Amino acid sequence: MTQRALDPSGDQPTGSSGPPGTGRPVKIDAGSELDPVHPVDLPAPAAARGLTAAEVAEAIARGEVNDVPVRSSRSVTEIVRANVLTRFNLIIGVLWVIMLFVAPIQDSLFGFVIIANTGIGIVQEWRAKKTLDSLAVIGEAKPTVRRDGVAAEVSVSEIVLGDLVELGPGDKVIVDGTVTEADSLEIDESLLTGEADPVLKRTGDPVMSGSFVVAGGGAFTATKVGREAYAAQLAEEASRFTLVQSELRSGISTILKYVTWMMIPTAIGLIISQLVVKDNNFKESVARTVGGIVPMIPEGLVLLTSVAFAIGVVRLGRKQCLVQELPAIEGLARVDVVCLDKTGTLTEGGMDVTEVRALNGTDDPYLRRVLGAFGASDPHPNASLQAIIDTYPVPEDQAWTVTQALPFSSARKYSGAAFDEGEGRASSWLLGAPDVLLPEADPALTEIEQLNEQGLRVLLLARARGSLDAPDLADGAVPSALVVLEQRLRPDAGQTLAYFADQRVATKVISGDNAVSVGAVAAKLGLPGAEHTLDARKLPADPDAMATAMEENAVFGRVTPQQKRDMVAALQSRGHTVAMTGDGVNDVLALKDADIGVSMGSGSEATRAVAQIVLLNNSFATLPSVVAEGRRVIGNITRVATLFLTKTVYSVLLAVLVVCFQVEYPFLPRHLTLLSTLTIGIPAFFLALAPNKERAHPHFVRRVMRYAIPSGTIAAAATFAMYLIARNHYSGTGALDAETSAATLTLFLVSMWVLAIIARPYTWWRICLVAAMGLAFVIVLVVPWLQDFFALKLVGTTMPWTAVGIAVVASVALEYAWRLVGRRFPA
């Protein structure tokens, strides 16, 4: 609580956020008695005006610029490197080069497919990069600096050494510096130090980048910029395009690790087997060896996962949703509890004063004068105070002099101001939560309760009896008026709450306002369980008991910032995946600890910095789109992963059987390229991008492998059985080609049945997709030049129909296996 010094222009306090001449009509007496606790900050005029244009130019010339690269995505070079230089691309690349020398071009098709896949991956991630970069510019923090006495917003990268940077509630400290002006400036450094309590800053105190303002205002001089700042990389890391810490991607990495270890010994055995078996020539032995190794690699799985994520970013970007960390798309799909802050989420930021009820005989014109002066006393008003300012503007020639000011704090639930009213009269006032400022037995609380039940917000204006520095300031305050505010409900909030209820996602409304008032607002919007409200001051401190209270109630009022954090932790202790939405500085700690933090674009810089998802359009209704996108990615990748890993399982098992039986590998690379394209590659692309509303489930690896292993085993057994039968049936020249064709038909039919199972539940386009793949294979079998190109020609009728019969038996076994697995290992 400091008495603010007058700007040299004589128009505005130095702690205010606007340029000289634009401040509110509050006159400040710089010669009055000083605050004994917090000295008045009287910066030198030069410091108050900031750098000149010439000084800024000199700093830029010296390279003293905040040049930390803030970007939302990988560079194009990194994108290309990540998509091209992979372990499996290296293996396939080597095999492709070998095949180009020893076999016809048909057997090298798999290499061209990999090139196409890699190109698709690069293009899609580049599109995602462009979307993220453009959205990041929109959502970028714009600090206010004062140059030549004029305050203006600049980009983070335009701050130079020595700049005077202004601060207000919710602003993030972008660079390191020293406080030049302080008006009850309280800064939260918890993101840097872990200390949750705000630190009161005075002139000369240091401030560190990465911290943020929770109350008051002021300005600081930048002393370290760019990479020299304490937390120079915080903003960059907060918005970096990342694919780490994702269960989906970590699960795929685990699968690929096991595939590698299985593939190495199997491939070595296959190489030795094919080089020594019978009388095959060297080139065909190499071709069949490569034909056995290539399908073991689920190369398209990583591509489709990246493409699905990237397309998700583009889709959400069109809805003005900035995904600062890609796994947030996946994470929000796994959420089963969403914690909402009422203000700015269920309600719009603005409010309207509906009435002022005088208490204890206070004169109404005098009340209006007090409220007008109170509103003008704060250069950084919150939504409630802004409504009062709009309703009771004060003419400049009638303004009272502010001698002390106490900014609003979420922790204490009220603000204060002391005035010199002229003619020797002075007064001190408090404005805040009635149930905090009034004793429990006060009769006014009954009236307030009735207003709260109507969903109205009520503030108490009370006259303080002592100094604003007194620790027991609220005790003994004399109630003077009730200020009744009406909140503007978001028109789309009700539909969003209904969506979460339909998706079995529990919604908890957590607010610093009165619990009854918040419950009434929630009830108007149709929140399930809105009648179960609880005052957070009655919450048990024990984490387990708190978790029980959180699960039993839906609306919580009078919640402090620390309690929000504790409530998130309590829910997480019960195994819940928690998303937290918010837009104010009091939400930062909870946003940081939640599994998924969601910030509004109009929220404070601090909330945008720690949130994984920023809704740039400030619309809570965008969240269902994010949930739906996450579910699409997870559900569809789980589907197509089963396809890819079924191929890996049957390829490894076929190689093992070939080694054990010492026979030629039944397929050339061209055969498996055809099969993979028709039964996996093309269908997987469409299935991976299709809508999917299925709720996300954990244990990705287990869920995929429990179906892929039996499916691959059945496919390998059926195919190898058909191959052995054909070897005993055919003889003479061309027998191997006939055996291969029969085995190929069997494997195709079994693989198509796996695809048919995975494509369920059927829609018209899914049926068309499966039918089109079957038709494409038939065309290959009946068109002569395609027969020659893929070396496929069914000989006679006995073996082809035997292949169909074995495939039918295998398909029945697949149905039984899938249903058995579904019963034994439910989701």
C-alpha cells in the first residue's frame, strides 16, 4: 500500500499503465504524510519517462535486445531431419538400395512408398508449424514499455536493455530487472523458486523473468535481456511444438523397441536360411530375404501418428485454439474431471451494476461519490471494479485525493482505499466479499444470501476504522452499502457443460465468489449437481477427506489460489485426470499442477505461459472440439496400430517358420508391398483421420498387443499352412510362383478380415473402403499385365479354393479370438 507519486506531467500516477494525460481523474498529493510502512516511490523524471528513441536505437545497435527465439514449432530443418533420419528409414533404405541392384523394380516398390510417406509427414508437420506460428503471434504476450514518456505495447523481442517495463495484475515479468516504481506490487515467484507466497516488491528490489504480478502495479528497468535473463527460455519452452511425454508416442516407442529386438535375430536367421536353402540363385534368395525383413517394420505407424497429431493442430487452429504442447490434445481426451473457474469461463468478463443498497443510513449521493473515487483509485481494476467505474464516473474537478491504496487480492478477498475528501475530512474504505468482511451473525448476510441465490454477485462497501496497513483491517469495519452486480453468462456455456455431462466427464466449478451465487449461475446453465455447493472455507485440510468432498460436490466458492492447487492434487490422488481452466493470476498454480491447463486468450500473460492449451477466441465452447480431436487421435491410432502390428507379428512368425522348416520364404517384396498397401496403408490413412467419439483409455501398448498378437498368429499359421499344402501340390517349373500366389491369396483374405473387424462399427464409407480394397486385389488377379507385374497367377482351382477355405476358418478363429480377448481383458 503505497502512496503513488505524481508523474511529472501532473496528470497521472507513475504506477498507472497508461501514458501521461490518459490516467483516471485521481489527484495524488505528493507532499502529504508518508506511509510509515511502505515508503513512497519517487522515481527520477528521466526514469519515469523511460528510454528515448535514440537510446533504444543505440541499444539495438549494440545487440542489447531481448533476442531469445520464441517459437511454437520446430524449424523446417528439424522437421525434415526428424522425418527422414529415423532408425527404420535407415534399415529400409539399405534394403531398398540392395533390391535396386538384385531384383526388378517391382520388388523395390516399398522404397518408393517410404519416400512418399516421409514426404507426407514433412508436409503435414510443416502445415502444423505454419498454423502454430501464426497462432503464437496472435497469443504472444505484449509487454508495455514506456519510451519518451509514452507507454506502448511491444513484442517480447523488441525489449532492449534499460527499457522501463510497466507491470499490472496478471502481467508476466519478461526479462530480469530492478523495480523503479511500486504501487503495492506483489509478485509470485513460485514458478521459479517453488515459494507459493507472493513477494512484496519495493523500489530497488530485483525482479526475475518468469515471475508474475498478483496484486498492485509498478514498473521495472530491464537489467538483463535475451539469453542472460534468469528464465530466458521459459517462454520458449512453454510454447514449443513437442511430441514428448505422450502415452501414445511413448507406447509406440516401446513397441518399436521390442520390434527391433525381435527383428534382429529373426532377420539374421532368415538371411542364413535363404542363402543356403536348396538351389535358389543368389539374387532371388536376397529378394526373398528382403521380402521377409521389410514387413516386420511398422514404418507407417509413426508416420500416421505424426500426421494425425499435425492435422489435429491444423483443425484446432481453424477454431482459434493454440496447442502449446501437442500431447495436450491427447491428454484432454483422457480427462475425466474438468475444473472450471466461473469468471471468464461460464460468465463473460464484463459485469453490470444493477443496484446499490445503502446500509446503516448512509447517504445515497455520498455512496455514489465514494464508489466513484474507489473505482478511480485503482489503475488496474478487475471486472467488478470496472463495472463500478463505468456506472459511477468521477468528474476530474471533483476527484478526491488518494492517500493510500490496497489492491484487490484473491487471498484476502477485498481491496481498500483511503481518501482526503478535502476540508479536513478523510476516510478509509474496503470493498470486497461480504461474508469475509462481515461477522457470521450479521443480519445483512441473510439479505445477501437471497441475492446470491438469484445468481447475483454482491460486494460490500465498508468504512474502515483504522489504517489500511492494520493486520486486523477487516475487523470492526462499518457496512455502508451492498453493491449488486449481474454477471453476463456465456451463451454457449450451457451446451458445453451438457457435452461434458454426455461424455461422462465430471465438471467442478471452482470460484473465489460466494458458493451460493456460483451455484445459482451453474444451475442456470444446467450443470449436473449444481445444487451440491460447498464453501471452500469448510473444506477439510486432510487430502483424502478433501478428495471425498471434491467428488461429492460440484460447486465450490470462496476458494483461495492455494486451495485450487490443493483441490487439483486431491482429485489426482484418486486417480482422476484433471483439466483446469482459468484466465486470472489466481489460477496459475492450479493450471500448472493440473494434467491439462487451459487458458483463455484474454487471460493474463502468466496463465497463457503455463497453460498447454490457449483458447484465443476466449470461447469455452471450443473445449469440446479439443476433446473430440484428442479422442479421434487416440482411438484411431489404437485402431491402425493393431493393423500395423498384426503385420509385424505375422511377418516375424512366418520368418521363424521358414527358418525352422528350411524352405524358401513364400513372398517377394512386391507381394507384401501390395498386401500392405491394400490391407493396411490406404485403409489406415482413412481410419486414422475419421471422426471417433470413443472415450480414451489408458494402457495403449497392452490394448494394441492383446489383439495384434492373436491376429498375427492366426494369419501366420493360416498362410504357412496354405504354403506347405501348395508345395506338396505343385511341382515342376513355376511351382514356387504358384505356391506364392496361393499363400498370398490366403494372407490377403485373412488380413482383409482383420481390417473388417477394425473398421467396425460400420458406416457407409467404411464399408466402401473395405470393399474397394477387395476389388483392387481382384483387379490385380484378373488383369494380365498386373499379374505379371506382381508375379501373381492362381494356377488351377483346387489350391485357390483351398486358400479360401483356410482363410474362412482363420476368419472364424479371428472372430472368436477378438471376442475372447474383449471379455478377458475389457477396456
